Amino acid sequence: MEPGAVFGPKHDHRDRRGVVHVLAGTITDHRDGVTAGYGPGLGWPEDRNTLHWLEDRGSVAAVEVSVDIIRSPDRGALDEFDHNAGDTPVDLGSSREVAGFGAVHQTGDCRLCGRTGARRASRATGRRVLRPTRSRDMDMDGLVRGSAVASVTGGLLLIAACVYRSTLPRGCIDEECLTQPQRGDTPLGTLLATAAALLLVAAGIGLIVQLLRSKRLGRLGGIGLVLAGLGVVSLVAGGVAAGIYGPDFAAMPAFVLPGVGLIALGIVVLAVALLRSRYLPAWASATLLVGGALLILVNEQTARVLFAVPFGLAWVIVGVAEWRLAQRRESLPAAGG
């Protein structure tokens, strides 16, 4: 598949179960409204529940080995889709005709599988092979765009909240809290921090849902979720205790330090899982990894609150990557057009 090539439209594998192995380049698989990229050495199964289409988003040609098992040795079914008449199953009728499917896969001129691929398949089968169209999942487009907006807005608000808080009088640290007050807050600071937290939680949930739907979260991502969740519980417990005993609650560090540490560790693990999944560009996942690691240095009582700024910037970058992903998806004309 040449760069920019698409193998579509959306099709199933009800009568031809298969497996794909990528030899070179990166092939992007779209199924269930989720996008997943597969590089050399990776691949995917195609069972009766598979409904997908493929494209090469990279800058180099992608090569795959695709093996399909036809229901009958002599009579197979390959769904072809007429973009004028809708999804219409066509029985290709013989093993010779099934070979035409391979011709479409193997052609070097594969823009929308290309007219060259269609002509080769037509010559191999004796039947007209229709030039495919592209398709997309509008619900997934909305999720990706919504997550992108929450990521960018939440990241910018977090940066603003950290910079604003750094301008307030310094608060106490450790034993200093026995004789000195903690750093106070203002209505503006509370508003910025609360809005940033809510938006970043929404952005995180949106990104996790995308990974779950693409089955790319994995065990490592699950571990990251658990760690971050425990950190949130610790911070919430500290907030409840501060509400009961007052803002100068002496044991507050016992809640905040483990909470921030667990959240930072959980985010780092999630970022590694995101990087390995290749769902977003590596540069976006790497910035989230670095930003999450720096959270361990944050102390809101001093200027070290600014160590959270890279984390906010990382979410802005992730949001930009998600927005670009949504634009690529929405640039594809729907099947039937």
C-alpha cells in the first residue's frame, strides 16, 4: 500500500476468516469506530465479527501478508460493495475468482486500492471490481474531537492555575506547618484549578475510552489506571480531612504526597501504554510521559508548583494530536459518496 492508500470501503469477514501480518511500514486498521496502527512484526485477526477498512497513513509504502480462509475450498464469498447501490454481497464463485482478491491486496498502485488494482482483479476474476470508497464512524469522530477540546482547554487552564498560584505568598513545608500557615487561595485560583481538573478528567476518560474501544489499553494501561485511581482516592481523603480539621491540617502531607506520587506513577505507566499502542503519534505520548514524571516534583506550597506546567503542556499536545486524528477521519468521504 502506497502512502495515503486506502483499502475499503468498510467490509466484513463473515465468510473468509483471516489473519494479517505487517512486513514493512505501518497499516492503520479502522474498526468499531476505533483507529489502530500496526508496524512491522505486528498484525491482527479477522473473524466473523470483523467490520473494518485499512489505510497507509505513513510516508513509506506498507507491505502486509494477508491470508484468508474461504468457507468452501471451491466456492468462496467475498463481499464487494457498490458505492452506488449500497453494501451488496457478491459470490465470487471459484478459487480462481478468489485469487482476484489477492490481486487487489498486492497491487503496488493502491490509492483507494487504485484503478490498477481494480483492473488486475477484474482480469483475474472476469468480473468488474468496484473501486472502493471510504467510511467513518461519526460517533467516534465526536468522541475524539470532544476529548481533544477537553485536553487542550484543560491543559491551558492547568498552566494558568499553576502560574497564578506561584504568585501567591509561599506556604509551609513539613515541620514549618507547625508554626506557619499553608499557602492560601483565591476564588480565581480555585476556579482555574477546579475547571482544569474537571476538563483533564474528562480528557483522560475520553482517551481511555478510545484505547479501550481499540483494545489497545492492555494490562499495562490497566495497572496505570489503578495506580492513578489510588492517588485520586488519597487526595480526596486528604481534602475531606482538611474540610473537617481546617486548611492547616497538620497531617495533610500524609495524604498529598502519596496521592501525587501514585497519580504521577499511574500517568507515567498509562503514557507508556499509550506509546506502545501507537494510537497517537510518539511525540504526543512522549510529552505526556515526561509531564507525568515531573509531577512527582510538584509542591503547591512553593514555586515548585510550576513543575506541573509541563503536564498541562503535554495535555495540550495530546489534544492537538487527537484533533489532527479527528480531521484525518473526517476528511474521508462517507461510504456511498
